[in-house]
Amino acid sequence: MGLRTLLLAVAGINLSTFCFQRAFLHGRSLRPLKFRWSQTKKLVMKRTRESDNDESGPPRMAKDAACAERVQSAWRADPRLQGIGPFASEALVYQDEEGSRRLHGRLVRPAAPNGAGVVVVHTAVGPRDLYLHWRAEVLAAGGYTVLIADLLGDEYGQGWEPEWNSKAREPLNDRALSRKRMQASVAALAAVEGVDPKRIAAIGYCFGGRTVLDLARAGSFAGISAAVSFHGILDDGVIASEDMSHPDAPQVLICHGDADPFISAENRAACEEQLRRCKARWDMLVLGGVRHGFTNPAQALNPNPAFGYSARAASVSWKAAEDLLAESLR
């Protein structure tokens, strides 16, 4: 199975929607503890709009209500967030690589910032994803200032709609362009007051995993100290790579499930060979019997057998990522 198959599988979801209250997205916090699930059933609705500029209604934040509840349940129970927060959260709108498209990031600030920053990059369905906001708060609890990047220009959760998603993502098949858009996201976080531009990392999931790896392949020009890919697309990078042995080149961690049918043995081997050839500082955590999307509890509800949640793999891979961030951003 190739990249096109994977992205169609991720984006090919039904039209039922979960809409997150606008107050949470434009206020101080995204914590699910602010409301009871029974009170949000009325928010499950089909969102339609006359145009991309229609601001009526809240943005869509999950595949459907059941998936939203699965993520929120894990979020509420996360021991790393008990007694911590709320976290300050605000929109961060920035320009794409050509200055022609508005990208709608989300900034999550820690109560006690350590000066380092982390860019979190979404899957194929875009940045309006409850799971990413949960991850952002876990990172903020560790003192990191977090930008949930937007590579699609998705303000309202249109990324969940397959037709819109396909059109928005098509230009990013140009890997050089997607790298530039990733660099624009890093630059946006680097410009935030209190963030040390020399202490920034990037983590990405699925499509986002491919994107952070492509950025890391820029070597000393990447602008990050570490790159972490969770169930990301693995290949040789397609575009030319720089010398990744440079002291300013990022360290790389790849967290991969060996039962992920979207990554062929040939593509995985090509990725490994590219990293060796460019003398990267890299590690690959291979998780036995683990399928695509293993970090997200909502994947337990996915009927597609290519996808699956693994609590063990999610925990082990996150601990490895935390260790790399602590080492590279100190």
C-alpha cells in the first residue's frame, strides 16, 4: 500500500461530525474537564458552509462523537495533567512559505515555561483534532511552549471532509514545498516571545511524521534540534538530503509499528539507508504487532484493520520522545 492509499483511508470518513465548543478554542483552555460529555451531545451535528470563509458554528474536532469521547476519556484520566492547568491557549495565524495562504495554528502555553518549544504536526485529516490538543497539553505540562501547526490552511475543521482535504493536501505532494511550509511553522513558533529559537523540536503523526522527517533531512538548515515521527510515512525522503551529521542538525526518533501495512519493507529500508548515508543521529523504535495510528485511542473504534490503538506502544513511544526532547532541548 502506498501513500495515496493511506491518505485516502485516513480521510475517507463518514459525514457525522463532532463540533467542539467555540469557547474552548477561543478561550484560555481546551481541557475536557470543563464540561460533561452528556452536555455535548447536542453539539454533534453535520457542519456545512456556503464557503471556506463561513464562520458560523464551531469547528469540527473529531471523526464523530464516539471517537471524540474516546479521546476525551483518556485525556481526562491522564495522570500527567491531574491538578495542572488550565493552560493558556490562543490562535496563532501565520503565513505559508509563499506568504499567500493563512495557516491557522494553535499555541498552548505552559504555566512555567522552560524556554523550549515543540511544533506538533497533524495527520492527513488536519490540525483540528482533539488528540493533538491533548498532546499539546501534556507537552505544556513539561514546560514546553507548543504550536499545533496547520499545513493545510484549515480554520474550521474542513480537513475532516475528504473533498476539501484532497484539494488542500495536493500541493504538499511536492515534498520541497511541504518542507518549506514546515519551516514556516517552525519560524512562527520561534517568533513567539519567550521561546528560544535554538531550542525547538518537531513531532508529527502519519502525514506529519513524513513532514518532520523531511524537515530533519535539511540538516543544519532544519531549524530544529529534534524530530520525532509517530507512525509516519517512511521512504528515502524523495528530495535531496543535507549532511545530517552537523552539530546543528536534529536528532531523529522514528516510532514505527511493524504491522503497519502502509509501510513496505522496501520503504522502511530506504529510509534507514538514507539516514545512514547522511550520517544522521537517529533511532528507530520498532513496536512488534502494532498497526498504523497506534498512539490515538480513537483508533480502537476504526473498522479498517490497517489501523489500531496500542496503549503499550503509545506509552513506550511517548516516553522515548520525552527522553529525546529532554536531551536535545536542555
